[in-house]
Amino acid sequence: MIESKISKSFWPEAIATAVYLLNRLPTRILNFKTPLDIFSEQNTIPSSLNLEPRVFGCTVFVHVPKHERSKFSPCAIKCVFLGYGRNQKGYRCYDPTTRTMHTTMNCDFVEGEFFYSQPSGQGEIKLQDEELSNTPPSTSVGDPEVNSSDLRFLDSPSTNNDRENADEVEQYDVRVDVDNGQYELPKRSTRGVPPRRYSPDWKGSKSRYSMTNLAQGQLTEMAQAFQAALYEEEEIPQSFEEAMKHKHWRETMKKEIDALIKNGTWEKCTLPKGKKPVGCRWVFTIKRRADGSIERYKARLVAKGYTQVYGVDYSETFSPVAKLSTVRALLSVAACKEWPLHQLDVTNAFLHGELEKDKEVYMEVLPRCLEDFGEGQVCRLKKTLYGLKQSPRIWFGRFCQAMAKHGYKQNHSDHTLFIKKNDDKVTCLIIYVDDMIITGDDKEEIKNLKENLSKEFEMKDLGVLKYFLGIEVLRSEQGIFLRQRTYVLDLLAETDLLECKPFDIPMVPNHRLKIDEGAKLADREKYQRLVGKLIYLSHTRPDITYAVGVVSQFMHKPQEDHMEAAMRILQYLKGTT
């Protein structure tokens, strides 16, 4: 950074570039292998091509496609090289004039020339929320009349004009100070005092809540982007053979098999005449923390319940799950009454249920998993297994019996909410399949409940509530805050909109969606899946509720206009997450 005279505000880019290169350099400690090679032997990582290394901070010209320029427009944009693409193949090239980051392979490097001829803003980095009354002058940073030592990068909201010009993820708001006085910087608006990034209330005080809960929601965009870049995206195996190539997945599968055998889930037998066994397969997932880092790997041996026959293999299947409105109401009460929030998880919840004796279920043996089975033998399931149609109902019935035994009563409006009153004290528990929240003002009863449930089932105490159903829970003295930032980022990655241009509003003003006869139809399955996820997201993002309600009216026959409207909501989320 010193040699290239780049501003200190670009330190995340410099670190990411250094990590990218070091991971691809052979080292004597690893037998002259690269860290990336060693890591790929033990983990499933996405295949990434090694780009030709370039000089950090050098001048690079990004080519402008013909359809994006006129005859008199320049064919290329002068930018500064700031590293390598994280989510797509390409070099990261930053244009200070429009404050736009381009990730592209269509560029030419001038490695013998650094973009900044003088040190660029080596002073402090000011992170503020002040709003500028006017847009900064569009003077190129590379202009010789500009004193680049006065550059400061501000973490402030972009104006509407800036939003129209920028079409990539990173947007930096640049202030240019000119020595010769030919340009004047716009004055900051004096309309009100902007809120502080960190409330002074906690300084020197003894808060009952973890400081991570307060600070996590107050990170600047630059810090959040750097934090997210630390975690490499890992692919989930799609087959048993693919998972067997990696040590951590083999260990996870072995633990699952050991747990099933220890629990007495099945017994060996010969398939009776007239009976048809259900198949089974492995399902792999990665459980992540609220910040996106990997908490643990999960492998489930699940039955192919879709081959079961109604009346023969099962009868009733309905099982209630917690309503999100009930969860929000419970959190509101806990915030108002300052109740503690505890989170518990049942390990292999469905394995605790007993199958009905008159509904025998036989399951095929998965090759290379249970080698002690003889030819022609199958598993006769004694307990419920993930994938069986009746498993959720049997598990919930088993849990209700345990709660009733300890004096808890189900709520009439939501059967997943259990309440117990001792004199003037209350204890509440709400469960969503195997995840549960406990709160109340009776600390002794909460302790007893945890102990009793641990005796009944194999439980995992997750401590203070932080992450539930994909919703991040942040608690401070000001209240409880819910957000789904990781969920939004996953949704943007799924729809290839991580590098999209953000919008300031979720819908086009005064534009009414309707069904036009003869208009081009969109992919209905893709549209329904996207709108369904947006509906779930609207529980913590009321600002998109109206827009989601509009696009959800066309689920039966979505057209291209409707898909564009749904995608616009994602672009709005990109700019407000």
C-alpha cells in the first residue's frame, strides 16, 4: 500500500489480495504445496481458477462494451487495480470518478505505472453518517490538478445520482479537496444531528447483555463486507460418493450411524412377503453461525418417505410448528419485561419417537454404510427416522407428553407454545420442530426445565438466544432487534445479484402490475420459490411487505414484468442490508 500510495481506507482490499496470493504460493512447510491444495484435499471448496497475478495499485483500463457506449464515448475506463474477484472470475478494478467497483476479465494493465502518483489519503478514515447536501464535484482522482493527499473516503449514504451511476457491490463516497481553490466542496447539511454509530450509554456501564449483541448490528458496510469475505464459500456434497472424498464428511456420517445404532432405531430382519421397503439416502447440510461462519457439518440418513403408502405405512401426518407471529409476540413480552432468552436444540429429535406397531416400516440398507447386514436383509424400523411422513407428528406427540408431565399447558391459539405458572411467576417455551426458546421470570423453573428435558431427550444448551430460524437476534438495553442479513446475502447469491446495482425503493412508483395477454411468461417455479422466500423475509423487513404483497398476486401466471418487479425487491435489499 505504501509503494502504490493507496489510501488506508482500502486496507480490506489489500488484505484480501495478500491472502489470495499467499494461499496460492507453495511453501516449504507444506512440502512445497500451496495452502489451497492442502485445504482442497480435506474440504469441499468451489473450483476457482488461478488468475495471473498483477501489481496491486497499478493502472488498469476496463473496456466498456459497445452496447453501453456511444460512438464518441471512450472505449475504456481508467481504474486502479485492487485485487481479485471473490464471487466471480475477474479482477477487481475501482473507478474513483464514479465510485464503482468493476469485476471483469476484459481489461488491460499498465503494471509499470501506479494509479496514484502521490500518497492518497494516508490520514484517518472517517466513518460518519452525515448526509451531504450536494453531490461532490466529478473531478477525476487521477487529474494532476487534484491534491490526492486530501482524499477521504466517507461511509455515508449515496445520493440518487450516485446510485444510478454505480452498478456493482462496493460504492465509495469520495470527497476531493483542491489546493488551488478552483473547486469548492459542498457543505454538510445542518438539518438535525445525525445519530452516533455507537451509543455512549454503554461506556463505563455494566450492561447485562453481551457487547457482541450491541456491536454486531452497528458495523459499517466496509467492515461487514470484509467480515463476510473472510469466510470461504463451501459446496455441499450432492451424493454419498462425493462426501466420502473428504475427511470431515466421513466423520460426520460415522457419528450419524453410531447415533442411530445407539438409539436402537432399527433391527435386522428378512423382508416379509408382500412388504415393500422404502429407500434411504444421505442429506448433507452446513450449519452456520449468525455471521456466516461454519458452526458444524451435518449429515442425515433419511428415508425416502415419498414411497410410503397411505393406510399401509402411515395414517396421520399433521404436526404443528410455531407461528412466527407467536415468536415475535413472545420476544416482545421478553423485551418489555426484561426476561432472559435461552435457546435449546434437541439432538436427532425424530429418533425419540416410537413407530406404531400396526404400521411396520421396512427400509433398504444403504450400500457401504451397514456392512454387517447379510444378503437379502433389511432394516425394520423401531423408531421414527427423518424422511418418514409420520415422523414429525410422532415426535411432537412425544414432546407434548414430556411437557405435560412437568406441568406445562399448551396455548390454545398456538399449540407449540407451552406455559407454566407458579404463583405470580411465568415460564414459557416455544418449539419449532427441534429448536426451542425458553423465557420467563422464574429462574429456578427454567433451570429445572432444562434439567428435566435433558433427562428425557438428548439436548444441547445453546445459551443466550442469538440465531433462530434464520433470524439473527440482537439484544441491548434499547430492546431486541431482528434481522436476516445472512438470509438476504444467500438469496442474492442464489439469484446472481451480489454484484447488482441497488435501488432506493422496492417498487417502481406509479407502475401497476397486471397480466397482459400474449406477454412472455416467466419460469413459474422459480418465481414462486423467490416470492415465497421474500414473504418469509418480510417478517423482519416490513419495508418490503407491500411490494411483496403485490408480486405475490401473480403466482399462478407470472410474466416477465412480474419477475423484474420481484428482482427489483432484491436489488432494493442489496442497497439496504
